[in-house]
Amino acid sequence: MSSPQYLNLKEAQNILAIIGIEFSERQIKRSAELNAHGLRKLPYFIDPIDGRLKIEKNILLEIYAKAQTEAKDTAINKLEL
């Protein structure tokens, strides 16, 4: 089992770009902003040492993989893979 790799906003943006999901700097920042209920779109947390937003790489990738699976499962014309 590998140790967690924590990414800052720019690194998260780059990881998503590698898998073909491109966001502008503003879009990636919006994913980390708190909404009216105090929640973020993605599970960023504030690093207790440097005070910057971080997200764990594998969690970020799992979120997108889960969203893809859910999209496939709810599609009218499901692909049989």
C-alpha cells in the first residue's frame, strides 16, 4: 500500500488534466471554496502546517472514477463491458 500523496490546487488541476479533465484556475479554485453550508465540492482540507488547501491524490481520482461508473450505470443505453 502506498502512502498518501497530498496535492495543492495547482497539482490537483495538473493531475486532472493528465486524465483529460481540464479546468481553468478559477474552476479548480471554485471546487475548493466553501458553499453556504460550509461544504466544498471536493474534499480539500487545510494543511495544519502551511495553511494551504490540499487533497489526497487517490481520493480525487476515485471521485472521478465513481462519477464515471454512476454515469454508466444510470445511462439508458448501457455498454456491456
